Amino acid sequence: MATRVRKTNTEQKILDTAAGLFHRYGLRGVGVDQVIAESGVAKSTLYAHFRTKDDLIAEYLRRTDDSWMDRLRAAAEAAGTSPAEQIAGLFDALLSSFDRHGFFGCPFISAAVEAEPGSRAHAAATAHTRRRQEWLTGLSREAGAEDPAALAGHLGLLIDGALASGRLLQDRTVVDAAKAAASDAVRSHLTPAPSRG
């Protein structure tokens, strides 16, 4: 049991160090030796947990996916009980992230750009996007969208655009604009009420 706890703590230390470095320098800008030096673990210890840099990036993205989806859901639920309120409210997670970490952009967009297609890191980024879109499609369906997948696609573009623009412009108002656009998108995608006549 103690060995498993030590292994988990060491793995978490490596991942936390890698996450900070990936945020600052990008996936390609960070070497395994840099992660080893900053985490203070031996090279053999890092490779016991992660055989390759691609494995390290993929696990970092998988854990980021879990925590990011939890934050999106929590922000949505905090916004209210109606799906339309929740769709607008999920953008508050972006603001919280910017306030907490600064304007680092989206690690999944970075991975999609920087990781080789077919790599585990690229697959992890793609899996996150699919998972997020499935959730957004469900919310869109609950909100009464005529075409839930189309609304979810619109919302995904707004999220990705806000994260990319936030990094580029270093301006949190891009999230306010994306949130307002999301509310407009929900209204435009609602199933028209049947006419009485």
C-alpha cells in the first residue's frame, strides 16, 4: 500500500511539474530533462511512470480533461436550473480559469496543433473535444434546440475561440462576448413553438 501511495505521489509530482511547464512553454518547448530537473525525480523514476514524452503529455491531457469537464459542469450548474442558463453559465469556468492561471489558452488546442497526428497526445486532445461536444449536445437537447448537434458545434467554437482569443489578446472580455453569443445562439436554435390557429 505504501508503495502505491508513493508511486501515486511521485506521478502526481511529475504531472504537476509538467503541467506548469507545458502552460508556460508549450508541449514542444518542454523536454523530458527539464521535467526531470524541475520535479526533482530521477530519470529512471520518470521513465518508470511514463515511457515516452508522448505518454506523459497524454496523461497530463487526460487528467486535465477530467478536471476541466468538472469545472465546466460546476459552472453550468451554478448558473441555474434551466439548460439555457447552464449553457451561458458554463463560460464562467473560462473566466475562473483565466483568473486562476492567466491567459494560457487551451491545452487541448495546443496539443491538436503541436502533437503528431496518431500520437497518444493527439488522441487525448481529440477525445476531450468529443466528450465536451457530447455534453454540449445533451445540454442543447435539454434546452429545446431544433438541431442539438448544430448548437453544440456553435458552442464549441465559442469556447475554443474565447480560449484562443484570450491567450492572444490577454483580455477577459472575450469570454463575456462569447457568453453573450452563446445566449444568442441558444435563442436562435430553439425549436419554434407550434402556431395556434
